[in-house]
Amino acid sequence: TALRTEQAAGAGAMAFVDSYEQFLGAVLLWGAGNSLLTPGLTALTVDLAPEKQKGSVLSLTRQAGDLAFLVGPVGLGILAEASSISHSLLLTSSIMLGTNAFFALKAKEVISRKE
């Protein structure tokens, strides 16, 4: 969940940047969170999926993500045109933080750790 929060912080910071340096920092924060998030979600999906359905479950997970990448930018672009880019970025950050909070509350450790 920390990685998702990092990603959301980068997206939210984009709404307030005033310089190229600030923009670069926000992009690096957002990108770091995103690059570390995907492998973690893939590993969790593999851990949760029934053995015989791992391929199907991974495929469905990727399809859902691809659909979000298809629909999200269009919807956020429409919002940006109707209001502002800052509103669009703040909505993106809010959605990320909301899903992060939901995941943190509902997720449980899949593999018990030996102490």
C-alpha cells in the first residue's frame, strides 16, 4: 500500500507544480510508485489464484488494468477540458488513495511468515 500511496502522492503533486523541477520530481515519484506496484500486484494475484486458474486470473487482471488505461485518460481528459487539469489530477490522486485505503483495510497476508 505504501507504493500506491507514493504513486498517488506523485499524481496529486502534479496538480500543484509551478516549475519544471517540481514537475520532474512529481513524475519521478509517480513513476517509482507505478513501477514497483505492478510486480507486487502480479505476485499477489498469483498467490491468491487457484493453481489451475492462474493464467486466466492473471489475464483477467491485465484486461481490467488495460480497460482502466483505455477509459481513464479519456474520462480525465474530458474532466480537464470541462474544468482544469488540476481537478483531473486531484481526482486521479483521490481515486488512488481511495483504492489504497480499501486495499489496506481488506487485504490480508496470503503467505504466513515464519518468525
